[in-house]
Amino acid sequence: MRIARHTTRLVASAAVLAAALSLTACESDTKNTGSGVPAASSRPGAGSQSAPSSSDANGQAKGSDAAQVASGASGSGTGGKKAPGVGAGKGSGSKKATGACTGAQVKATVTKVDRPLNHMLLTVTNTGSAPCDAYYAPYLRWDDGQAATTFLEASKPQAVVTLGPGESAYAGIMYQAADGSGSGSHTAHKLGVLFANQAGNGSTGPAVRLTLPKGGITTDSSAWVTYWQSTVGQALSW
């Protein structure tokens, strides 16, 4: 009887121990997961690809933003902000083209001056509504002469003289050397004025025909004319 009772107690103790161990295991699993869901390490495929950390995610976002900024910068460099002066009414591309001045758009006068000796002043004024360029020097014809008067190369300006509407250009004419070094003198009563083309290899447009002072002007082979100048002083400084 004692043996049977002892055996029964052992069986009951074993059952109680087994139940306690089972309960402890369940509590352990519950603490590891915070819920009844198995821990990540126990799920299939866990550890094969980890989620990015917050620093990795920020890095990816910044990298994406940088790529977009770089793409936008590239676009603005080619099709965005325009270079200064392009399409903005500035620069050589937008400058209104001018043509050579001709007798059709200017009023011309010629005046004898006291100084320098044997000089006249030729003045042309733009009477048109658009600017024009006075290229090189005027081609002068005394009466019906065929040869143009010599250009004074030393008077060549640094830039072409452009005449806006109402503006004037000037040329000095030395019609006879004071020392008498010229030859073939004759007295002229008319002066033809033609205007050079841009290439400088001939005249363009209609000529202007001027009447010289009363009694005419005696000229010879020593005569010359300056290049077009922007002021009277420059024209008569030679």
C-alpha cells in the first residue's frame, strides 16, 4: 500500500512539473515577441534582407533629391535661364541693322573755311528715319572728272561713323597744297559726292551734286579728303 501511494505521488509531481515547464515556455515566447506573433528570427526568410536603417533611408532620399536637383540644373543650363543679351533685346544679335549712307537719305553742304588754308568742310546730315553708316571717305568728283580725290589715310578713324536720324558726319577737303606742289590745276564749279559701300571697293546709292562757292574752287593733283569724322574739329585738324 505504501509503495502504491509513493508511486501515485511521483506521478502527480511529474505531471505538475510538466505543466509548469509548459507554462514557462509559453510565457518566454510571449515576452520575446510582445504578442502572440512569433519573433522575426523564427519567421521564414528572416535575415535574408534587412530593412534600411533610418540613416540609410535618409541617405537614399538625399541621393534621390540630389539626382533631381542635378537633372534640373542640367535642364536650366540648356533650356532654362538664357544667356545675358540673348532674346532680351540686348547684344549684337538684337541690334538693328544699318546700311550705308547714300545721297537718298542725307542732306549735304560744302563750305570754304579760313583755317586751315585751302580747306573746305563737307557736312552730311541724315534726314531719314533710320540710322546709316558713313563708310570710309567720300568719293569726290570735281565737275565731270572721272578720278576720285585721294583719301588722306592718316585721318582714318578707329570706328565707322554711324548717323542716327538728324545726326551729321564731316570730312575735311584740302583742294590745293599751299606750297604749290600740285599739278594740273583747274577751276571747278561743281562737286559730286558719292558714298562708299561697306566693302570699301566702290560707291553705293545715288550721288549728291553740290555747287561750289561763287567763282569756283581751283584744285589740282595735290587735293585730298579725310575719312568721315564725327566732329568738325576732327575733320579740320589735318
